[in-house]
Amino acid sequence: MLDVTDLVLEDHHTMRRQFALLDDVWDDPRALGLIWKGLARLLDVHAACEEEVFYPYLLKYGDSGDDDATEGDVVDETDDAIGDHNEIRDAVAAAGKEEPGTEAWWTAVRKAREENDDHLAEEEHDALPDFRRNASVELRAELALRWLDWRYAHDSGEGITYDKDPEEYIEQYRAEPVADPVEHPVAATSVTRD
């Protein structure tokens, strides 16, 4: 059965592998540029897809933290994730201004990798387990379809929005929660809002 959390984790694995490939060709600027081109786009598209498909539903269905736990609060998880996405995007943009293989390029790529590694670890430790505990398998399957459709429509990186204010993002989805996709299934032809 499809599960949106599995699709998120697949992207995480691909990102880690692509960063490792950069290490493998560290002295080949042409190879670095080609690998980075795809990885930079994946980092941007993945973040935007999470912001469109995953985090609105985590805010609605995840653990609200009403038990006063310091971890597992969907607002904190979402705030951290949106802020992390912004930091990753900034580093990706900085690398895009430099020639692959130069010290300035490596500095920006290392920053992107560090920010991304921290983000993936937090998401895999907090947000994804929270969602698996609190979301039905039907919801996770429906969101997987939305994830795939959104990704297919935006894999080029065109038409996606970038930096978001974490507080505004959370307020938007707390004020107007998303509809339950299981109760309101979408057409089989497309689930994108575009």
C-alpha cells in the first residue's frame, strides 16, 4: 500500500546518495555541476512538496502536544521544518552563484548538506513517526497519491514557491485546516491545485 511517509523517506535516501556522489567526484567540476544540478532541484522540489502535501496534514492530524511533551508538537515540528527548508534553499541558491568545485561552491554545498542532514534527522525522528502514529493508513495512502501527482507536476522546479514565513504558514493552516482527503477524494486524473 502507498504511504506518503515512505515517499518522503525515499527522497531522503536519494538526497543522501546524491550528496555522497559529490564526494565521489570531488575533483571533477563537470561531474560536480551535473550532479549538483539535479540535487539542487530535488532539494527545492522536495521541500515545496512537503509544504504543499505533508505539513498541512501533519498540522491537522499530528500530535498537538497537549500532554506538554517537549517533542511531538506539530506546531514546533512544522515551524522547524519550514525554517529548515528556508535555510537549505538559501544554501542551494548560494551554491548556484558559484562555479562547481571552487572553495566558495563547496562552502555553500557543505552548508546545504549540513542543514539538510539536520532537517532529515529531525523529520525522521519527530514528524514522520508522529504522522504514522496519528494518521490512518487510508489518509497516508491518499496523501501518497497527492505527493506523486504534485511531484510529477513540479519536478522541473517551475511553478513552486520558495521561502515561507514559518509562523504565517502555520497560522494559515491552523486557521483554515485542509479537508480530509479520504472523505473528499480527488479525481483520478489529477490532484494538484494548479
